[in-house]
Amino acid sequence: MSGTDSSHDASVISQTHTPDAGLQAEHEVVGAETHAVMADPVLPVTPAPVPSAPLSEGVAIKEVFQMVGAMVFVFCFAALGFNAMYHAGY
């Protein structure tokens, strides 16, 4: 295993030489210029929210009438049951 790290990860090759100082300084300058020129990308994590329908008085009045209709149905059903119980002799 010459030239490799002796740890459990044998695929990592150890570096025996040091990079040239001139190349490293040039790389840092180019990296800083590139970072200054290029803006960070904005990646949306979630999709944009879907705008909801505007609330109007028509919707609220419709819901009130629906609730009143349901209550009338329940009271009529109870009255029908009490009428059947009365005629059955309970």
C-alpha cells in the first residue's frame, strides 16, 4: 500500500508534495474574483404559495344559508321521529 493512507479508507491517496505557492495565490485571487462576479443562486425550497380566493359577502351568506338549511333538516327529522313515536304509542 505505498502512496496510500493506511486507514480504513484505502481510496484516499496521501499527498507527498506541497503545492506551489504562486499557483495557490493565483487560485485564491481567481476564486475571490469569481465569487465577487457571480451572484449566489437562489433556489426555491418550496413552491410559491397559491393565492387564495378573496373572501366576499356572497360566500359568507351562502354558508349561513347552508347552516340554516342543515338545522331545519335536523329539526324536521326529529319532529318526524317524535311523530312516529307518538303514533306508535311510546
